[in-house]
Amino acid sequence: MVVSSDDTDAPLLALAFKSFVPSSMYIKCATQARTSYIDTTPIVQRHGLEVCRCLPGLHAFTGCDSAD
């Protein structure tokens, strides 16, 4: 699975819900000159499932999820 979005919420949610997806998950990062793919598995393993599952709440709590 490849997650591709200009919105910062999408990669954050990919990390938060990686444990529920039985297949490999990558986050697509692209510029006009270069495209790269980041494997979410090592990130989740390094920081732990509990931390990754808390990311959406932290993101909303800090106000990063609002347009104001």
C-alpha cells in the first residue's frame, strides 16, 4: 500500500493505523525532481505502537489539524 497526499494528516494516520494493515505500507514523498517512498514499518517499530496510535490525538490537540 502506498499513501500519497499533500496533507500532513495522511502520513500521520498511516503511522497510527499501520498495525491494522497486514501488508507493507509506504508513504510517498515527491518533489518535481524526485520521488521517494518511506517504509512505515521501521518507524512504527522504533517508536512503538502505543506512541504511533497516540499521534492523531496529539496532532489534533496541538491545533495542527485546524485551518485557524
